[in-house]
Amino acid sequence: MSVYSHTPSHNDTHHIRDEKAKPEQTKKEHVITIYSTSSCPFCIYAKDFFTNHNIPFTEKNVGKDQEAAREMVSKSRQTSVPVIDINGTILVGYQPEEFAKLLGITE
């Protein structure tokens, strides 16, 4: 398994929108969807984050699935990837600190 390291710069654009987040959920109850494309390096970083923490997720490739692309834009109001839906909280961009916070991961 590949491990990637990324330190977000001030140029990284991130958006957070909370939609019915439930912080009291346990790790087993998390519902995560990653909207990505095949050529997006930050999408790979995001998928690796969840894989490395043994957290299951659903991936929707918006480059190949127009319905998934419409769903992503409807949720995030963005066309850039990755878009990550964690229990209804929408994150745009690779944000490992926010992922950890929403999932209760402490390292």
C-alpha cells in the first residue's frame, strides 16, 4: 500500500459545510463518500487516509459517472475534487486534520 505525505499550503482551497453531522457516532457507524477522479493526487491522499485508518468508504468517480458528478455538485456547490462527505459534513479538498477531528481519531 502506498503512503503519501502532504502538508497543505496556504494555496490549498478547502471548504467545510455541515449537513446533519453526528459527532457522537462511533468509528463503525461512519458513512463516508469520496467523490474523486482518476487523475487527482489529492483524491489518492484522501483515500489513503481512510484506508490507512481502516475506515471504510464509498468512492464515486465523477469523471466517469455523471450522476455522481451532479450529486457531488449538489452537496458541495463545487466542481473541484476531492469532495468528502463524512456523516453529512461536506469537505472540499484534502484535509486530514478535519477528517481526524470528525472521526475522533487521535494520533
